[in-house]
Amino acid sequence: MSDLNGRSRLRAVAPLAFSDVDRRSFLAALGAVLLPSQRSYAQASRLKSVELETVDGSPVRGMVALPDAAVGPAVVLIHEWWGLNDQIKAVASELAEHGFVAFAIDLFDSESTDDPDRATQLVEAIDPDLVNSRLIAAIGWLSALERVNGKVATIGWGFGGGWSLDASLATPVDATVIYYGDVEKTATQLEALHGPVLCHFATRDEFVTREMVERFEMAMAEAGKSQFLTVYWYDADYAFANPDGERYDASDARLAWDRTVEFLRAALA
């Protein structure tokens, strides 16, 4: 079994240590007015860097947050086109608060940005085969950890939402969460799914349109996977769940988050 102290394929990962500050009391005090991703930017500091390797030796980097429980299910978080920033790290920390081992993967090799032009360049520069192998490595690593109960899910937003689905098609996972990600797949491709899929889409999204989602639903039906699919629509715009974005919708983000946590708990129990 791999662990978080540098054994197996991990390289010199420092032992995890937590502050004496009572973070649960702190979160409770803020929780009434702030969403998880808003209130936990400071929580990003609790994450620890991890580096592992793909089967061909390419590095896989990211940040991991551990729950208080000795063992729990795991979630791979896949960032937006902005890269692995504090907002995604904060969500990972929040998932750990809910009892999940959360690994926020870095697909842009330590670069993040708030410039749309640079974000476009980063997306266009990726090697899909390399990204796929990195996600497969991350899922395999988590499933073998002693702190994980063997159950692993993927979750992603926008750019990462599409890759959340792609990762679930590339290697078996127990659940998939997609926030407004590209779901343009054929029925043949979707036959590879092994677990339930939860999707959050926005009615005013000009990128991931209702027409695309309807094609996805039909392809899922053709693949015999309709019973695995749950789709929610929100009267919002693309990226409505990102508190740093101009399209942020607090009430819909809260509802989507609550549904996500409930879904993950049920699928990974």
C-alpha cells in the first residue's frame, strides 16, 4: 500500500501536520454567511504538496487534504482553465472537512492565472494523452492509499468538468461530478462508465448548451446508462459556482454544492 509519508511512488512528501487552531469552530462561525469555497481560502494552507508519476515516469503534481477520519473515500478535483488556484484548493479542503480524501491535481505544471488569454494558451498547450495518463495515475494512487476506503470519484469545473468525464471513461471510478463541462460523447464511449454521474448545467450557458446536454442524455440512454445519470439545471450562467467569477450565483452555487456532497456521500459510502 502507498501512504502519505513518501513510500511507494511518492517522492519525499513531508508528513502532514495540522495547526492547533480549532478550525471546526472557525468554520462554524463563518459558515452561516459564506459558501465553502469562499470561507476556506485560508484552509488552502492545510493542503500538502504531492508528487507521483505516470506509468511512463511523467510527473503528476497536486495538493492533498486529509479528513479527520482515519479512512474515507477519495475525490480527484480537476481545476478550471485558470489552473490549480486557491479557490480549487479551498474546495479540496472543504471536501476533507466532509470526510473525503481530496486530491486537487495540477494539470498546468504549477501555473495558474486570472488572465483569460493566458488561460486559453494553457488549455491549448496541453497534451490530452499526458493529461489522461496523469488522471489515471492520480486515481490509481488514491485507490491504493491506506487512508482511502477503495472508493474514488472525480469532480471538475468547466475545463475540469470535461476532464472529470474523460477520466471516468479512461479508468473505472465510483462516481463522477461535472460542473458545466463538455459532455460531447458517443454512446460507445460512454459504455465505459462504471459509476453514477451528477451534472450541474446553467440555462444561460453559451458554451455548454442545452442541445449538447440533450445529445449527452440520448447517448447515455443508448449506452444503457440512463439510470446512472442525474442532471440539474440552474437559472444561471457558465461558471456560476466560482465565487471569484463575474457570473457567480451564490444561491445556485450553494444548492449545487449541497447536492454534490450528498451525491458523493451516497455513491462512495
